[in-house]
Amino acid sequence: MGKSLMIVDDSATMRKIIMRTVRMSGLEFERTEEAGSGVEALEKLKAGPIDVVLCDINMPEMNGTEMVKQARQLPNCSGTKIIMVSTESAQELIDRVIADGADGYITKPFTLEKFQEKLAPLLN
Ligand SMILES: [Mg+2]
């Protein structure tokens, strides 16, 4: 069965760039969703399981680190792979969000190769 992807970022332009990078990387998803905030992302995750989530950190309303914590409380999300995509590059922050339940971290600006490296193992 095809995998589903959700891109969470408060910037619509960045969501488009990420979506295009995913497509260019040759990774195939059967269904793709977008969310503009952590709150919207959690609503979508509650509605049904999503295989892979690419999640920004700096967002109004609810940031990505809080979203990860709350997503990990949802029964729907036990198998969801959450990869953070952020300009934040402090190792302490990266370690904390991984400890809180994120499965990986990509720093912006990112490359096509980075997406392939981080996402391909999740699609097997
Ligand atoms: Mg942002």
C-alpha cells in the first residue's frame, strides 16, 4: 500500500519547496497533506494515521517541538515517522526533540540528497 506524507510549516512557500524537493528526490507518496501549524497537523493526525510527517519547528500557535510531544500521545501516531525540518541547528535542541519522539532532523537550507538520505529508509 502507498505511503502518506504530511508537510507541516507555517510558510506556504516553504511547504511548496519541501513538496517539490520530495518529488524531485524520486520518493513516491500515494497521499500528501499539508498543515500550516502544529494545531492543524494534530487535527489531521487525529483524523487518521499518516506514515511520514515533515515538521517545521518555528511556527505560531504551536511549535514543532510541542507538536511532536502531543503527536506521540496519539494512538494513531505510534507508527508515524516524524522528521523535523528547521533552520534551528543547535545540537541541544536537536537532541531534545529526538528525545521527545522525533525520528530525524533535517536543517534548512537542505539539499535533495539530504531528503533522499533521511526519507528513503522510511519508505521500505
Ligand atoms: Mg516556520
